[in-house]
Amino acid sequence: MSEENRDDEMKESADLPTATEDSVDETAAEQVTSETLGEEVDSATPEQSDKAEIVEPEALTSEQMVAALNAQDYKGSELMDVLAQIEALISQARSLPMSSSVLVNKAQALSLVESAREAMPADIRIANQIVAGANAVIARAQEEAEEALTQANSTSERIQADAHARADELVNQERIVVMAKERAEMIIETATQQATDLAAGADRYCEEKLTVLEETLDKLKEQSAAGRRVLSERARFNPDDLPHLEGENAEVKND
């Protein structure tokens, strides 16, 4: 780097705003405002500012916002001046060969960034905190909605499972009833068939026995009739006829 360029950078660094008593007072006012709102706004480094406490939108009343805005003067013009200095620092920096990068003095850049942070109006910080709080509320609402939806889906699935189980149980019961009816009908049909077969067998047996009995009775009737004839012939027998028969027999013998 040439000596002329170093002189230019020294002049530019001399023109940079420094921390004055006014800026210290303004920073103190910002800290008082932050304590009034019940939060800590740290503007020392970007890492610390990222860890600032998130303020819920409903936590800030209109009176607190007005008090915070009135606690310090609006610094929009000062912030624009610092941004213009940063733009000038970058645009006037020396470019690297064969690249779109430039060489910027680190101390000057950090000093301008710090000045921009100090010049940032309080309403922007409050708005940033409100937006962050709103995002947190939205995220929490989405989480609660997803949890409610998950619980509703779980309840619906449980109800559907119970309904399916009950339906299956009823179907099984109905199937058992149908099977019992079919079994009963089969038993009745079998019993009816067996009763029919037994009745037919009994009829055949009785028919056979009655036929045999009838034949026996016929034989007994014939024997009874023969006996009666014998008895009738005996009743007509006359003993007086015996000598006559003997005389005739004697004559026959004599002849």
C-alpha cells in the first residue's frame, strides 16, 4: 500500500464520528428505557443483541411505547449519515485485482457499524422485539394447533378402531348365531330322518309280525274246525249199531 493511500485512510479515520458525551447520554437513556419496559437491550456487540429478551406484543402498552419513544430523540437522520459513510467507505475502497472484493479498513468499518447501532431509533428496536414476540406467539399457536390436531387424529383413530372392533364382534356373534341355527336345523333334519326311518322299520316289523300271526291264526282255525268235525262225528255215533256190524262181520266170515 502506498504512503498516499495510507494518508487518505488516516484522513478518513479522522473524519469518523467518535463517542461523545451526547452519545453516552443517549446510550444511558436507551438503557433507562429498556429497564422501564422490563427488558435488557444490549447494543455492545451483534452476538449480544441477538440474545435480547423477546417481548410479547401484549406486554407493551401504548403508554409504554410512547414513553420509550419520548425517552430519546429520533435518530433517523444520524443513522442515515452513518449508512452514507459506510457506503462511501466501501465505494471508495481499493478493489482487488480480478475480483469484485475491496480492501476496507477493519477499524473504520467496525466503528461505523457501532455508530449505526448507537444511532438506531428505539422504535425500530421495539418493533423488532414486537415482531419477534409475535413470531413466538404464532409459533406457539401453530404448535398448539398441531398438538390439538394430533390429539384429534389420535382420538378419531381410536374411535374408528373401537367401531371396527365392535363391528367385528357383532359380525362374529351373528356368524355364531347363523352357525348355531344351521347346526340346529341339521340336527332337526337328522332327527326327523331317523324318526321316519324308525317309524318305517316299526311298521315293517308290525306288518311282518301281524302276517305271521294271521297265518298262525289260520292254522289254528283249520285245526279248530277239524277238531270240531271230529267232535261232531263222535256226537252222531250210536253204539247200538255195533252188534249189527258184528253179525254182518260174522256172516262175512262164514261165507
